[in-house]
Amino acid sequence: MSRPIEIVEVGPRDGLQNDPVLLDTSVKLEFIERLIETGVKRMEAASFVNPKAVPKMADSIEVMAQVPRDRGVSFIGLALNERGMRQAIESRCDEINYVMVASEGFGKRNQNATPQDTADLLDRIAVLAHDAAIPLSATISVAFGDPFDGEVDPAILGELAGRAAAAGAQEIALGDTIGVATPWQVKKAVDIVRDAAPKARLRLHFHNTRNTAIANVFAAVEAGVDVIDASAGGIGGCPFAPKATGNVATEDVVYMLERGGFSTGIDLDKMIETAHWLEQVALKHPIESALSKAGPFPPR
């Protein structure tokens, strides 16, 4: 039996938040529906942040009010603070993902917080998710490098992971927010986090800014990670990180993993169709994924 790798589709949130095109709520919902048709079972669908700071996510409450609740999909809402946590709960998110930060330069610009501040805040507000019986995860952003401060000390990842696990986060993600990680860094970071939070499930999130994302996915899977974030078409980026380009493309990840004997539960042909829809209909601009251009192999 092949080893399953769970794909968390982040296109509707991280994929769209930095795209130049502002989509109507109805188009976002069509995007979500298309992703469900590919077999996606976990999906970032909303971000409860200041709409002035991230206008592309201003309709997150409306999106969550209309997502299909009867399709076996877990919809994840992103929260950076107490207000966001409360909005995610009120919007009936199936999971809440809180964002910690590994470096002060990015943290001050993105959340007006230091790494210590984000850990302290999680200590205070995690109880809100627990009381609502909503699974809580924590993503450590700029885990491999900060666009303002440069290198990030890997030791901070262990400290933050330990704090997240103590606060009740069931899953901890490492986010390569600006796409600087290498496979060797990934292996080291996974080891550090696993030592600090041995009971937490690990998830990895890569951007392809420097064309290393697919290699980093390989390194994570080889290190035993079973959950990978990816975005249809490779769309995405961070409004607060200069030159941060798109996420690793879901279809590229699925192709590599399934050719390698892993199972993802994702229909590759339908995911490629969704990428084409993004490029030709929804966003109307070129996307970065390789599979949307080359197609699967063997050809069919």
C-alpha cells in the first residue's frame, strides 16, 4: 500500500491574497467548488485579517457563509490575533490556523509583533479555539529566512514549536514565506521541530520564489512529513514580503508524489483543468505551474 501524503490546498487564501486580480465572492466559491471536485479534503478558504491590509481577503466571512458543508471538506481559517480567532470561530471554520513568526523584521511588518509576542498571544487566545472544539494549528512564518533581517536562527523554530504544542496546537507548519529554503535546511528544521514538539503533526509550506519548492517538498516527505501545503496553478505570495512569489503548484506536487508511488487522493487531470481555469477565466494572466503547461506523463 502506498504511503498517503495529505495535500492542504491553500489557493483560495494564500493563493489569492497577493494576486493582482480581485475576484468576486462568487468566483472564489467556484474556485473552491472546482478544488473539491479534484478531491481536495483540507483547504485554506479564508483569512480573518484587517481588510485594509489584505483587501483580497475582505470577503472571508461571506465566503465561509457559503462554502459547501456537506462534501467532507475541512475548511481552514487563518487568524493572526484575538479578533481574527473570534471571527474564524463565528464563521464556523472547521480548523483555525494561527500564525507565529520566526523573525522580528517580518513580524513587525506583518503582525506588528516579535516571535515572543506571537507565542505569548497564542498562549492567551488558544483557549478560544479549544472552548469551541475547533482544531488549532500553528504556522511558523519566515521559518527559513526573513526578507528584512536575513538568516533565521533554526533554534527559534524549536522554541516556537514547543510553545505552540504547549498551547494545544495539534499541527505545526513551517512556512518558507519568501521561498529561500533548501532541502538540507528543510531536513534540519524538521528534526528540530520534531524534537521540540514530538506529538504534533508536521506540515510544510513552500513558495517557489527561487525554484527550490519542489525539491523542498521531496526533502520534507523523505524526512517523514505527511502533510504538504500547495496552491493550484502555483499562484500566491505574501503582501508583506518583497519579491515573494507563488506557492508550490498543487498539480506539480501531485505529479511528483504519485509518480514516486505515494497517494494524494487528488485527481491530477482535474487539478490541471482548475489551473487552466484560473489562468484563462478567473485571473486571466499566466500562472507558474509546470504541469499546467506540460501536462501529465504518460500522456493521456
